[in-house]
Amino acid sequence: MSKLVSQIYSRSDAEPFREPVEWKELGLFDYPEIIKKPMDLGQVKRNLEADAYDTIHGAANDVRLVWKNCMQYNADGSDFYNLALSLSKKFEEKFTKLLKEVNLPVPEKQEEPPTLEEKRSFAKSLYKISKEELGRVVTDLDNKCPESLSKNQAEDEVQINVDAITPSVFHEVVAYTNSCTKGNAAAAATSGSGGSATTSGSSRKKKAASNKGSSKKSKSS
């Protein structure tokens, strides 16, 4: 595992992920608010040298955290986002090969991150479902992916950061909202009213914010 991490670390395109993000020097003052557990490849290497991991899976999860943090902070489609996604795929290929070499079980293939269009479609769907249905979405996210929610207790407002939703949870909530919108459309057609059967999004206290880091141009590990 040390050899694998060193190989990834030594790649020229992995340079932005070798050391912690200097968010103060770069003026990225929202970085610690968005990234709750920073990680970099240099730290993973030091942890391996110090035998800090119980299993190689622990080391692999920290490497994955490097890519996840970058993709969470930077906008989908940005240079850093695409770089992290590319390195993530290369790492998983090498890690799967390593597991086979040492006769360890290979975990099921992780779900692919949602595309930008899928995220936009999901954000739009939140304005087409009822308040009760929206409440269930927020509850599910709070239970399964709390880092995707920003709560403002004073204004009774919850903001959803679509970029921070894990792929597996994202596909779950998308399946639910899709079933809701289809059901609402069918109900509207049956009633013959021709109007919307959902609650207007403008009156909601829960918002969806896709591409949290759309204005960010700095690296994130």
C-alpha cells in the first residue's frame, strides 16, 4: 500500500494534493466550513510509515477523502474537479489490482459521481414536489449525508449543497423525487386542472444549491 500511495504521490499531476491546502494564504476562508476533515497524500504517506492504519482499507479511504474533498469544494467541471476525478479512477484501478495480488476481497464497484446535468435536474425537481415530500428529502439527507445540509436555525432555513451529496445517497433521493414528480404529474392530469399539483418553490424555506464551489479556482485536498 505504501508503494501504491508513493506512485500516486509522485505523479506530476498529483502535485496539488501532496500537502494540505493553505486556505488562509489563498484567501479561501470558507474552506474549513465546507471541508470538515482535510486530507492530503503526504499525510497518508506519513500515516503509513507510522503504521497508523489497522488495514489497507483505512489508508485507501484516506486517499479517497483527498479526491472527495477536492470535488466537494471545487465546481463540477472545473480543472481541479476533473483532475481529482481522473486520479480517483486511476487509484481505484491500482488498488483493486493490489487487493487481488494479496488475495483480499475486492469491494463492489463504487457508484459513479453524478454528472452536472443530473445535479441540475435534481435541483430543479425540488421545486416540483410538495412541502411534505421536500421534508422527506431533507430528512433523508440529514440521516445519510448531513454534510450536504447547511442549517440556519434563526430563519428556519435549510440549504442543500448538491455537490456534497455522496453518489449512493444522491441516486436514492433522485429516485424518490422522480417518483414524486411523476405522481404529481399524473394527479394533475387526472384532475383536469391543467395547473401544477406542487407547491411553488418561491415560498419555500428549503433551497437547493448546486455547484457550491462554482466561484472557487483554488485546489482542494
